[in-house]
Amino acid sequence: MFLSNETTRKACLGLLTATALGWATTGALAQEALVTPELIGRADAPITLTIQPRFAYSHQSNDKNRRAVLTEAFEAWIRRHPDVKIEVQVQQGDDAVIVAKRLQDAAAGRAADAIMVEDLDYGKFYDLTASIDPFLTETEKSDFLPGVLEGMKHPTTGEVKYLQITSYTTGLWYRRDLMKTPPKTLGELAEMAQKLKDEHGFRYGMFLLGGPGVMNYILMPQMAGIGASIMNQDEQATPVFDEPSNREAMIRVLSWHKDMVDRGLMPSDVVSFASTGDVVSRVEAGEMPFAFGGTFMGGGIRGTSQGDKWAFAPMPTLDGGAPVPFQGGWSWGLFTKDKQKQALLTDLLMETYTGPWAMARWGEAGGYTPTRISALKNYQAFAVEGLDKSFADALATAQPFPKGKLRDVVDNAVNNAYQQVILGAGTPEEAVDEAWATVDAER
């Protein structure tokens, strides 16, 4: 179990102790269900916290294992804090609409006290969320994976602004029953894909998520593997792919992808596929021996009839250099300005999602890779050889995705460049230069 910070967090919570003890002596807590879909605790408790989780990551989830773990954790916490009630407002619907409304609400001071935020949206809320530093010890912070901890911080002030509860990285999914070791270079991958396609009658040599996530999931790590960058890790996410070495690297990576299409090893319509299900359905159908994608595809792939034939490896690089993985995921941010509520919420989140014990249980139930070193080392699901351990190993050295203010502009331009190349609407050189012109005009 997580041990509370002995300084600020405990001091803030201590102010509420007398009230809590008095409330508990009424015996009211034993008379009603403490965890319902929209309310945790007694309806007449004097302190109200509001939280906004993603539906799938909440105790309302359709997954019974997730519901059970979170319900138990919330009930245990609320029994220790009988003077608190938690109003639950789950996030459902179009992500872009949700984020736009959240920006308006936060700016007007009417946002929920704690909200679940995807890492790629952190930059929009850096100045609207509270620092969590006062409520964390140095030991607690150092228990997060290095790349996760770096990603949770404000890029300029260094303050911890988010508590990351899930993490993923991307790499190569491959048919482990057809090879002893996966390819380490993109050249080897192309040749193995051709060989296996010919020998086993696969429809394709490989598949990938080529929709809006292609820059983050595929191009960024492949460029980093040859020492190049698309944008900097700063508050602006400053684009740098116009620099000669970076431009050349992007052209080389795009050319490799186009060559795979031209050889019939990869379909051109990958540009239309953006969801995990697009790859999982092809795994089930046995259409290819390789796929670029994320560890977040693990649950879907394992759930197919072909699942036990697949494994995960680091992203191959063009020149055989060391792979450079990136990581992202979902986090909690504190939007309330009330210090006592911030302390309560930090304690609540540590007990339900982000403490080592809570994270291990939640990760195992939900199929997610924990973001804390102790959870990865001390819980069998993530320490024993297998798919979960390969995810953990890949995340150990992963760096955070850039998420500054210009990220979306760069993302859209680079993804459009990929589509142009794959569909034959322009050469890699033309597509890269057009993407730069778009970014340069908008920044």
C-alpha cells in the first residue's frame, strides 16, 4: 500500500481528520452502497471532489476486471475518508470536442477537480493544472520510469504536472513461430517480409497504423533510430525537420515505406487505418507476418485465435543502430486550486491508480504496462518472461513524446506528407518540403 507523504500531503489531510472521525462514528457508512457509478461515498458528506476519468479507465468500464479492481480501491479509500464524497463524470464522445470543452471550462474555473488527460494534450493544460510536487516525495517521484517522470513534468519549470497511470510504446509485432529472432533493420524486415509472404502465401508482408498516429507511432522512432528529429523536446515542440540531416532522414524513412507499397508488401490503404482493430482484424485473418504498432495492441492481438503466435520487439532502424523508443499514455491532472482538495486527490489517485500496488493491480486487470519501477519489478505479471515483460523492457528506456504547443501543427503536416508519398501524390522530397512550408507558415 502507498505510504502518504509525511510532509505537505499529510499536513493537509490532517486538517480533515477530526471531521472524518466524527462522521464515521455515526455508523452511516455501513448503511448504504459506497460506490455507485456516479457517486462514491455518502451523498451528504461535507467535502465534494469531482473527477473525470475516461469511461474505459473508470469503475463504470464494461470490463468486469477493471470494475472490480477500481470499485474495491475506491471503497477502501472512501471508508478511510467518510467526510468526502466523489462525484464521477466520465468522459465519452469525440476526443477533440472533449478537449476543447475542457480548455473552456478550465480557463473559466469550472473544470472538474481532477481530470484524465492524454499525454499528447498535456501542452494545452500546463498552465491550467496544479503542481503535484508539494504532495510527492523524491522517493515517490524517482519510482516512475525515467521517461515517464520526464513526460509528467512541465518542460520549462520542471514541476510534476501529471500522474501517469498507463504507458505504451511502439515497435514491431512479429510472428514468433516463423522466425528465431525478429529483424533489427528495416532492410532485413523488407527481405524477411518478402520471403515469408512468398513461402506462406500471406496477403501482405506487413501492416501498420497509417492514420493520424503515423508520425508518433512510426516515423518519429524510425527517424530517431538514425539520429534525426522531427521536433524538439521543448515547450513549443519546435519543428526541426527542415535541417539538412533531419530532412534527409525523413526522406529516407518515407522512401522505405513507399518501396514497401511498390513491392506489394504493404497496402497503400494503410493511410486510412487508424485504430487497433484495423490491425487486430488482419492478425485474426492471418494476412501478414509483421506489423508496426504499439504495446496498446497487446490485448487485441492476444484475444485473437492467432494471438499466441505473436511477439513484440523494438522498432527496427534503417542502419542497424540502437532503437529509440518513445512513450505516451493517460494521466491525471489536478485542476482545482484548493490545496486541501489537491492533497486529498493526490492521496486518492495514489491509492486507486498510481501507487505501486494499485498500479500493478490496475495494470494487470486492464492489460496496461505500469509506469512505476517498483510495480514492474515486484509483481509477477510484469517480471516473468512473456509479452508483458517485453512491453516493460521496451518502456524502460523510452523517452516522452514531444507535446509542446506546435505539436499538432507538425503532426498534421507530417501525417499528410506520409499520405502523399504512400498514395503516390508526391515524391518524398516534395512531400517533406510541402510539410515544412505548411508548418513554417503556421508557427
